Amino acid sequence: MNAHKNIESEKLSGNVQAIATVVYDAVQDCQGDTVALLALLRQLEQLHREIRDGIFQESLPVNRRQLYSLLKDIESEGGWPYIERMRLQAFLANLPQETPEEKSHEVLESDRSFS
């Protein structure tokens, strides 16, 4: 039975690696296209939610021994999976600073819109 578990684990590892490769390829295809990268992140978040709220919840432990085993695995393998969203302050910190010339141009444009 242990050999069967190892084969299944290796198969899963190969599948996960294939998924990671496809995602990295998609990231490369979207490089420089913020809207496409945002769409990719949204899709990954949606997949995470569907797996977590569906099949994962259905597979949760039904007894203490299974629960202990799951918690032990979570602790030893890096914690609970979580997809963090970028905070607005971090997003704004990545924006380039405006030059004084850009600011004065912006003021002129807003003055024109009031006329």
C-alpha cells in the first residue's frame, strides 16, 4: 500500500508541476500587459476558491485521527494555502512618481475642463 501511495504522490507532483509550468508560460505571455496579468490572477483566485469550497471541503477528515494527520501535514508542509491580494497602499507605492512637469500639465488640463 505504501508503494501505491508513493506512485500516486509522484503522479500528483508531476501534475502540479505541469500546472505550474503552464501558469509560468501564461505569465510570460502576459508580461507587460497589466490587464492580462490581472485577469490571470483573478482566474487563479477563482480556481482556488472552487477547489477549496467544493472538493476540498468534501474531503475533510471525518474523525480525530484523520484530522490530526491533516493538521500535522499542514504544519510540516508550509501552512494553509492562501492567495493574498495586493493592498492598495502597496499598489500605489509601485506607481512611478510624477515629475513637476507632469503635475503642472495635469493642473492645466483640469483648469480647461472647468471652462
